[in-house]
Amino acid sequence: MHLRLADDADVPAIATTLALAFSDDPVWGPVLRRPDGDTSHFEPFWRRFVEGALPYRTVWVVDDGDAVAVWLPSGEPEMTEQQFVEVEAIVADRLDAAQRQAFDGLMEAFEANHPHDEPHMYLSLLASNPARRGEGLAQRMLAENLRAFAADGLPAYLESTNPANDRRYERAGFRAVGGFTCSLDGAPITTMWRALDA
């Protein structure tokens, strides 16, 4: 496993990995998937999140983007205003009314539940390409990232949109601190915190 910081050249591969990995996510799958099965908007949607985080030098990849961790320093915006306008344009053009409402609700809930009292690293996205699932790439990358952040005195925070992953995060030292649901289908989102003494 070759773990490294991502750069601009990695964005297409990362967007592909995110699009494939989150297509069957219990929250993001229903919110983004069109009734006709068209997923052509998945990659441009996720690309904005990657491009927004790249300037912080906190996007990590394994090999050629087969696994990715998108981190953000606390207090920093997830993307530029222009990038968010582009995300909103994709949402407006490609999703139905219920999906658009769910997306807006998720954005508000993510912000409302995000801790602001203590500097930390925020895991915005963690994914493996389905072709390499089962190899433990994302978990090993997560462990390496967390060791580095802890050495810098930084705890970590995330929102888990798939209950099947909660135990994996717990094994990495995260503990559930709250949660909310998606308005589209009631799918749960668990907020999790990893203290420095984890």
C-alpha cells in the first residue's frame, strides 16, 4: 500500500472512487441516485468536495486513488463559494424535489452538529474503490492519518452515513457523540469523535 498526499492530477481518479463507493451508501445513494439510474452526475458532484480540500494538503490517497481520505482542518470551509454554487447547480439540475430538500437538510445538519469548541481534523470523506474492498486500504490509511494527527495534538471528528462502518470507526478510537437522520428515508447519520487519549 502506497499512501501519499493527493494533488490535482489525482482528482479524476478520486472522484471516480467516491462516486462508486457512495453509490450504495445508505444516505448518499438515495439522495443522489436518479430514478432512471443515471449516475453521470456523481463524479462532478464529489469532485467539488475533493477540489475544495486539496489546498489544505489534507487529501490522502492509496496507490492510484483506490482509497481516499478527505480531511479538513476545523474551522475551514469545505469548498469555495464558487465550488458550492457548482454543487448546488448539479443538485438543482439532476435531483428531484425530495432529494433536493434532503440535500439541503443534510448540509444544515452537518453544520449544526459539527463541534466548534476544540481544534481538530474533520474526516469529510473516506472511501475505497469497490474493486479493492476487503483489502483494508481505507482502514490502514485512516490509522496512519490518525497517528499523524494525534502526534500534532489534534483529535478527529466524522459523520458516519453507514451504520455498517460504525464499528470500524470505533476500532480506530472514535466514539459516537450524537446523530441525526436524513429527511428522505430516515437513514441515520452518527457523529463520532476521537479523543487524543483514544
